[in-house]
Amino acid sequence: MLPYTVSLVVKTAAGQVQGRLVAAGPLRAHAWLGLPYAAPARGPLRFAPPAPHPGWTGTRRAQTYAPDTLQPLDPSVTLAPSAEGSLALNIWAPAEGQGHPVLLWFHGGAFRAGSGRLYDGREFAARHGLVVVTVNSRLGPLGYANFGGLFQDDRFAPNAGYQDQVAALRWVTANIAGFGGDPARITVAGESAGAVAAALMLRDPGAAPLIRGAILQSGTLNQVSSWDNSLEIAQAYADALGIGRTNVHDLWGRPPAAFVGALHRLEAVRARRLNSRPFLDGQVLPRDFAALLATPAAPVPLLLGANRDEYSLFVRLPNRIFPRTDRTLLTRVMVPYLAPGQLGAVLAAYPDTQGGLVALGTDLFFHSGNDALLRGHAAPAYRYRFDWGTRLFGLGATHGMELLFLWPRPMGAASALMRGGDARRRAALAHQMQAAWASFVRDGHPGRAWPAYTEGDPQVARLDLSGVTLTVGGEHERRRLWTGSFVPMP
């Protein structure tokens, strides 16, 4: 039997918590679930920055998940209950030892849905010696509506949801040693919206010094909103809620369900746009994209990439983000940001077919966004492209597909994507990817056989059933057409 040297009762700044032992196959890990990292963001704190938790007496049982933060019920994401203001995180740690590297994971979901409970860290803890932390933060209008700018009212914290995530990072730095983690070895990571948050932290002077590395999966800075766009979104939320300057104080008294309803109405009126996301505010974040891109990122190792067919999700299936998008929409999005000659060359490189549309959307919003993140980065960066695809609905290697290989307990409707085919080879790829990600968190690289990506030597690791295959260039020539461009999502 393993010597369980990490105590299940841990003292945090807010009080003692008691975790539980969990199985990871024949191995064991310790888990603490539903730990508050800030005071509940409800009542007078509904729109406030995250505040320290007032604490508790005695020992708090941390053995079940907290409710997800308020969000629409979405079977494709989670069927778990949600509640306003539940700012909590979950921790899995090896059952023995101290000073383990820390993987701090932020979930995806377009800043409108998602949960840390979808990512069970026991395998990374038990098999790879990592302390894994997953986080819930404010979403939708409670996390990202720019009511403060719209009404010129400083009672509304800008980017409250992102501020929650930074508060979680600070909580982890202050408390993780008691759970067996090393606060000097924190890698921030996430997929989609979670990767956007991690990328912002690398440029945030209040967060960057706490970070040792970053893993960015299918999320880039072009998914952030401009100030002007954030005001349009806030006005649409205010209209949906029946709020104006004379009754703005009513926002504190509205029931939580009213904000979920407002999000649904907004997504019907403002279809084909991201209606919940961080915005450039000049306070928490820079005021415009020029300042954001000019801010140097922390010089820490990066592991970043995207999937081969990212955009198929938004072409082939109804969804709340880009319902049934088309080439006309993408062209309209590019016009303000590409010179006419560059725009013409880009459009000529992608056939006017459904496959061409998937490739264009993937390169526009994901691969070219990663190019922008890599420009001038002052530390080693390792780039991947995930190529395994499902046959279901013709989605291929769509957005989020790689998650099913990294987190071995997929939940929700997404698990159906893994049915059929060569299960043994899929399992082998999953083991390789988990080992590479763990190596990056532990050692700052995904393995010595995986060289760093540079413009002079653009080696990309392609991840599919043949394993991890390094290619030089690949579609690099086509993506040279995007050189120097930065196109924000609508």
C-alpha cells in the first residue's frame, strides 16, 4: 500500500478542508472538490470584483462538486445544476510527496457555459505526479456584460469573470503547497475560452509573474471583444432585461433566471456573434487590440495548437455561437482587417465548398491567431495540430475533440464522438498526449523528441492514430497569406 503522506485535511487561508481518496485504476489520488476561492458573487457582490472568502470554523468537507456557475442548461456541455455566485475550484493531487508541479485548468464554453467538473484530474495526479486544479468562474452577462461602461457606473467590475480566474490563480499560489503542489511551478492551461483566459494572463502584470508555463488549446486573443463591441453587447443585454439609466439599480434585484433568459434572447437577436467574452476595458485589460498585442507576454514556455477541422462544428451543426455560418459571413469579418490584395489572395486559397469553408474558418480564427501569439514570444514554444476525427456528422477533428484524449472521463453528449473505430489505437494516442502534456507541466517541454517551433524551422507535431508525427511546414505556405494579420471574431 502507498504511504499516503499528503494529509486529507488541509489548512487554507479561509479554514480547514477535508478531501477524499479517489481511485485511478490501480493507483490512488487525493481530491478536494468544491473549494471556495472567493466569497459567493451574489447579492451586493453580484457585479463586484471577487472578494476574499470570509472563512469558516471547523473543518469543511470538500468531497462533492459545488454547483456550476449560473449558465443555460446545455446537454452538449453538462447537465449539472448551476447557481449564481458559486466561485469554487477542485484539486486532485498525488497521494504522496510534496512540491509537485501544478496544472491550473480553465474550461471552455464560449464564456457562456462550462464547468471544472468536466475535467477529472485524478489520472494526471496519480499517473503523472501533477497537482491538477480546475476552476469555475462567472459566465455570461454576470461575468462579461460591460454594464459599467454602458451606464458609466463603477459599481460594475469590468470583466468580472476574468477577474475571478485571476483570483483563482492567486488562491492557488497562496494555498497549493498544503495540497502537495509547488506554487513556483504553476502552468495555466485551457481550451477555447479557457485558453483565451490563459493567454490574457500571460500579458496581465497582476497574473504573469505567478505563471511558469502555459498550454493554449484552440483559443487565441482574437476571441476578445473591443470596447465598442462590448458596449453594443451590454446595450443588447440591457434591452433584454428592460434596464435603462433610470432603473439600473434593478439589476441587483433581478432573479438569476432573468440573466439566463437575457442570454438566450441575445443569442437569437445577435446570432453569429460571440456575446459573452472578455473585453478591452483599459483597466483590467488594455483598451485596444494594438495595446494588447504590443504588451509582451511572460517569457515562459508555451504549448499551443488547434485541431485540423476546428470550424466544422460551426458549419455542420446548429450551435449558439456561429449558427450555420457561411463564406459570406467570414468575408465580411475579414474586410476591415485585410488589405484588398491580401483578402483576394486568402479567398483564392480556399475553395468555395463546405470543406473550403471549414479550412478558411479554422485558419482565420484559430491557426492565424496562434501565429500572432507566437510572434516575438521570448521563450520556447511547442506547436501541435490534432488530426484524429470522428465520422459523426462529418465533423472530423473538430473543436474540442482533443479534450476526449486528454481527460479520460468524458462527460455529456461529447462522449458519443468516441464510439466505434480502433479503440486500442485511440487509447495509445491518449496515453502519448497525456504524457506529453504532463512532461510540459513538469519540465517545460513536451518531450525531447518534440522540438520547439520557430519561423525558421516551423515544426508542428501532428497528433493522430499514428502517434505524434513531426512535420515541417505542412500548410505553412498557405498560412503565410495571413502574415501580420489579426482578425477579431465578430
